[in-house]
Amino acid sequence: MPFELAAASCVLAGVLAAGYRRDRRRHRQWQQSMLDCADSPLDDCARHIEPDGYPMLTGRYGGFPAEVRLIRDDVTVRKVPCLWLSVSLHAPLPGCPTLDVVARMRGTEFYSPLLSLPHRLEALPHWPSELTVKCNSPAAPLAELSRWICEHFADPGAKEFLVTPRGVRLVHQVAQARRAEYLVLRAGHFDAEPVATTTLHALFARVLAVSQTLSAHADRTRATQAAA
């Protein structure tokens, strides 16, 4: 009898191990399918696999270095994990303040500089609700950026709108883990299709437009100061 129990235990352990390896393999395949250079808006696109298993795209857009990342957010206890899409354009913006606009702030946005910025600004009256606006300066070009902020946060999946002297970044939700599975099993699996190329094209067109808006604003400011 002990021999039969030991044999059955070995068989069960083997079945569970094989199932675990199969699930891990499928998960890695799903992760790596989420981003691809095919039909990407980036010139000289290259794909790298990050340590967490998600791919990252790098290249150039509008003549500037650019990157696309996927960020898994599961740091908050009792909050269903999210998967964020981060699109960045590294277009230098000398003299631009660091301005961060975040939707539905929880204080756990580890990928955001929001909490480190000293000045909290009032959102403009016509902006979408639940936006937190912070800056490293008491003055920021909110009016000049209003169109793009409203456009970005018109989508309920939009999370962050960040401008710094080094460029522009937009963060958008890709997926949320299956709630029931997470609450019962604490398994943060996502049901998500690969990021659509139309989404990347739209977000990169927006970050380039934001960069151009800020550059034009800086040129006008310098011209006004020179004429004074």
C-alpha cells in the first residue's frame, strides 16, 4: 500500500509539474505577443524582452528616440492588477517644467513621478473629472496643453499625461486581471489581445503633437521676453 501511494504521488506531482510548465510556456508566449515591430509607427524599430518577460519596442518617431513599454501594476493589496501601456517620445524640451496629470490617483503609481512633484495645480474647469495635476513649478502651460489633455483623458483607459524637459509620455490601460480569479486565487492573469498598431499610431501622433505644442510655446515665450 505505501508503495502504491508513493507511486500515485509521483505521478500526480509529474502531472502538476507538466501542467505548470505548460501554463508558464503559454504565458510567456502571450507576453511576447503583446508588442511587435510589424506595422509599428517607429522607424528603426527593435524589440527587446524585459526581465519581467514583457517586450519593449525602441526606435524613432518624428526624428526623435521613442519607446513603448508594458508595465504590470500589482503593488496594491486588494486591487485587481492592471497592465499599462507606456508610450514615450524623447524630444528635448528645454525650459519645460515637469508636469504630471494622473487620472484616479491612488498614490501607488510607482511608474509616475507624481508624488515627488511639490506643486499641486487646479485642473481646468472643462477637463475630465478625477484628474490630479502636479508640477515642479507653480506655473505650467495648462491652457496650451488643454486640448491634448482633454483628448487623452476622454478615453476612460487613459492613466497619465507626463511632460518633462526630456520629452513626453502617455500611459494607457491595456488590460485588467480577471477579478473573480484574482479575488479567489490571487492569480493576476490578463485577457488581452496584442496592442493594436492603430493604438500605437494614435498615441505617438499625440505625443509628437504635444511636443510640438510645447516647443512652439517656448519659442513664443522667448520672443516675448526678447521684445520686452
